[in-house]
Amino acid sequence: MGHTTPSSRPTHATDQGATTLPTGQGAATLPAIIQGGMGVAVSDWRLANAVARTGNLGVVSGTAVDVMCVRRLQDGDPGGHVRRALAAFPVPRIAEQIIETYHLDGGRGEGVPYRNIPMFSARPAQRLQELTVAAGFVEVFLAKEGHDGPVGINLLRKIEAPIPFVLYGAMLAGVDAVLVGAGNPHELPTLMSDLARGDEIAWALRVQQATHSDHAMTFSPGKLFDGAPPVLPRPSFLAIVASNDLAQGLATSPTSRPDGFVVEGPTAGGHNAPPRGPRRLDERDQPIYDEQDEVDLTALADLGLPFWLAGRYGTPEGLRAAQAAGAVGVQAGTVFALCEESGMASALKRDTLGLVLSGESDVRTDWRVSPTGFPFKVLSVPGTLSEPDVFEARDRICDLGMLRVPYEKPGGNLGYRCPAEPVASYTGAKGAREANTKGRVCLCNALLATAGVPQSRPDGSVEPALATMGTDLSPVASLLAALGADRTSYTAAEVVHHLLGE
């Protein structure tokens, strides 16, 4: 298969004859700095590996890891990293099948479209399940390779169908922490415990227009191993919250209680929680947040769980302020998104840093852009979907379907739809409202382009990117200033040292 044999692989509890479920170490062992899980592969294994080497929590994005895995293989797998990780995957037949199906020696060639994988449904094909488990394993294995620092994975509750498979692959690779946001993650502790034991699970799906509540997908780890799966350590679980209500609800239930919280304010990049009050827009059509959206940190601390603060805390002063408020530390995203090791496409990263250095960066919170319905931060960058003419010129294509949601058809069968798909298909047989499609962006294709793997189209065009950052880009400018007037880039380790005041 053209890959090398690894020197080591994750040790499973069954390797040592364990019969009981090991318990996680808990969030109390996690460090002061958490590198945020960003986008599709912006926080990829390279960035997480670099941060973890400093002893802080490097976090890989769990979003679209299956697509990223096969696109890297179709680009020839430069450096052999994906194949090296697959060589360590504990089910060789799955690794061999993935490489045989997707790896192209020398890469696919300029302008050649990527081969897409099937879309997830309530009954995903066995090979899609296997690919997604393996992809979760690959990302975490590479992030953990060569050091003993902690590595986490970030999952979006809104993208629910792949979660059990990505999570299981990450756990096979020994992930230390699981961070979940973009929705209520109350099911995650039970799911993690079930997967750690190797139990067959039923993962309930949130179905629009459902007349009954028994829509669920199943996953059996035993089918992967053709027998008894290993017993795995349970990682720490950090719930990403934006309100005291959600934090209290999670903390007071024995089945949903996390090991800690990441508190994300509305200035954080990517998806934000909607305002808790009436919907109001400012002069730029941005949602207005007020005191109702502020988390009471004293009440949060009274829940007795460790927490980290995110959104405008990515500076040395922010870290000190967070710790003075009772937090263990901070989660920083934007300042890591623009470091040398991040997975953002190099040209887009260069252009964004140029905007920051010139003082011309503009980030707005858009109600409409994300098909999830959550507000989404958009950075204005020439040539990206932030520009109206680029948005209007793109054909509406839905060929990845990561943000599709299931809905119940008459008779009880499920259909799938996304507000960013072609309007005629969304409003026709699928019966949805045309108003939902206004301003929606195909984040699936856009964020893959942001990660440097844009799909090529038959007319010779490639999918445009969309950049997301936190509202406050001053931490990037201050870091570059601290490093020296001639600096135009920086490393993940320099971010950590700067935050810690070293």
C-alpha cells in the first residue's frame, strides 16, 4: 500500500486484560490555554500538535474530517502523513480499503475535481461509517504524534450524524478531551461512556416535522472489529456554553454533567449562540447582544466545575482577567488561526494578516450566512464569499450535505434539505420556505476552500472561500508588534509564550 509501519500505536485497555471501564482524568488536569477548534481543518492536526508540544491543549476540528482525509489522499498525501496514520489504525482492512479507494500517486492533477464521499443519512453505509471512524483516528493520531501533550477534538452538535463515528475514531487514537458546542450537548457524556465500553449505540436524530420521536441511527463498534471491540479510556468532556441556563442544566443532571465548560461570548469567531432577547439588528444588520447574553461567572463558578473563557480573551491581559474571574484559563481561536501551523490556505492567511497589519480588517456577525440558523462571523476578504459579486456568481450546489437536516415526509420516511441548496429543490418537493434560502452560503464547500482544498468545477472555476474570525483582531496585531516591527508571521509556540507572558 506504500505506507510505513508505525513504531507504536495507541494502547487499548483490552491489551492489558482490563475488564472495567477506565475513568477519564477529568478537566482539572487540563492546562490554562486551550487552542480553539476552528472551521474545517483550520485547527488541523499540525496546529494541534504544535500547541500540545507546549504542554497546552491542542484541539483538532472534528468537522468534515472524513472529507479532508480523502481529499488529502487524492492530492497524493504529501509527506505520507495520512497513510502513516492509517497504518496505525487498529483495523487494517479498513485502512487498506480507504487507501485503495482514494489515494492517487502524484495527486489528482490541476483542475481535476475531487471525488466526493456519500452524504450522511439516518442509515449511513458501512463503508462511510468506517471511513469516518478512520478519519477521526487519523486527525487525532497525527496531532498526538511525537510528544506527550494533551490533544482534544471539537465537534459541532448541529452536525449530528457523523458525531458517533468521528468521536469513536478519536477515542481509538487516545484523544484526551472532547469539546462540543453549536447546540445542547447533553447526550455526549452517555455517548462517550457507551463508546468507551464498545457498546452498540442508538444516536437520536433531531428531525423537522417529526410526528414521533424514534428516529435514530445505530453504530456498532463490534462490526468494525469483527468481534469484541477494545475497552477505551473515556476522555474529558468540555461543554461549550453561552448561558448560565445551559451550564446549570448540564451540571445538575447526572447523565449530562460535563467535566468543565468553555464559555464563548458573542465576539468569538465562527458560529455564535443567538441573542437571548428579542431579535434586534443594528445599522449593519448584525444581531444586537445585551446584558441578557452575559454569563454570570460567579454563578458559573458555584456549579463546582472548572471553566475557560473564550471571545476577546486571546491576550496576556485576557488570560490574567479570566483567571482573576475564577477561570482555569482561556480558549483562544483567532490568534491561532493565523499562525504558521494553522490549516488555513496560505494565500488567504497572508491576505488576512495583511488586512490586520494595515488596520483594514472588518468582521461582521451575519444572521443569514450559515444554513444552521446560528449567527456566523464573516471576515471581509477580497475574492471570498464575503463579497456580494462573488456570492452571486457562485452556482448553488449541494454535493457534500454536511449541514443537511432530516425532515419527516408524509408516511414517516425521512428526507434531507439545506437552505443553501438550489432553491427549486429546497422549495419544491421538499416543501420548505424560499425565505429560508436568502443569503445562505454553502459553508461545506466554502470552508473546505478556506482549508486549501477547494472543489474544482467543470467550467474551470473553483469554489470560493469564506473566512471567519473573532470580532477583535487586535491580539494578532499586538502579538506581531511584540515580536518585532519586521514580523509578518508567527508560530503557535510564539502565541503560547506571548499569552503566558514569557
